[in-house]
Amino acid sequence: MPLAVLMLAVPASAAAQNATIPEDGAGVSTTPPVPLPGETPTPQDAPATDLPDTGSDPRMLFLAGLAMSLLGAGLRLRTVDADDY
């Protein structure tokens, strides 16, 4: 157990990649993905306004969680011994 605590307390070291870009550029683009201040955006740079509908409805997740919680509480109350009260 003390060994596990010691292992968790010691920070892990990892070999990171070199963040510098080589002299030849290595295929790095020189144009920014967004217009810089003072530039006018061209139509090809304009972002798309329609976002895809991904994910689920949070209201349905909330209602499903509430229903499961109420079902669990109801089952628990149903199985309580009458002798305890």
C-alpha cells in the first residue's frame, strides 16, 4: 500500500515531442485559419453557419435519470421490512 501511494505521489515524466518547426517548414501552412484583424474575410474563409445536430437531448437524459431514480426509490420502499417501523 505505501508503495502505491508513493507511486501516485511521484510526478510522471514523459518524453515530449520537439515543438520547434524545422527550417524548411515541414508542410506547415503560412496562412492563418481565421482572418487577422484588419483583413476582410473572403467568401471561402467564411465559416459555415449550419452546425450538424449531434448528441442527444439533455432533457431526455434528465427525464430518464429521474425515472430511474424514482423507480429505484419505489422498489426500495416496497421491499422495506414492516417490522422495522
